[in-house]
Amino acid sequence: GRLVGVDCAAAALRSVKERSESCHVELVEADATTLAPFADATFDVVVDKGTVDALISGDAAAATEACAAAGRVLKRGGRFVVVSHRRPDGDDAWLEAVLAGLSEVDA
């Protein structure tokens, strides 16, 4: 299958490329809030590792946009996996941002 890594920073992608030359991963520079290089319904699985955490710390709307973009590029029945290091502290802004973004996706 196709494995794609996305980051908005070219330097980060260069670093990954240097450390993973033996891996068959396609690296793409893209904004997580749009995932513009990708068509609708492109992927079976989207994994977010820390992007929502980073965005929610500065702008909940951006986190919602990123979740909506992830939902847009998922195939029907696809899975969106969010890896977070956030501690549950009673602040539901994180979960609200994720759910709001996913609610924008056509079922």
C-alpha cells in the first residue's frame, strides 16, 4: 500500500528522508488544515501524531480544520487515529475541536 508522511516544514521532511531512506514512504509538504495536495477519499487510514495537540494549544479553529481535512481525505469507512499526549483535565476544547472537524465530513 501507499504510505505518506505529511509535514508543513520542508526541514522536517528532509530530516525524515535522511533517517528513513530504506523505508518506502512518500513525503509531502502540506498544511494539515487543508491537506490540499490530496483528493477527497484518498486514504484508508489517517494517523495524527501530535498535530491536533499542537494546533489546539494555539488555535482551536485550526485544529477543527485539520480534523475536517483528515476526514475529507479518508475513504468511506476509513479510520482517523489521533495520538495525543494531552492529559484529561476537564477542558473539553480538544475533544470538541476533533468532533467539530469530523462533523463537517459527509457520512
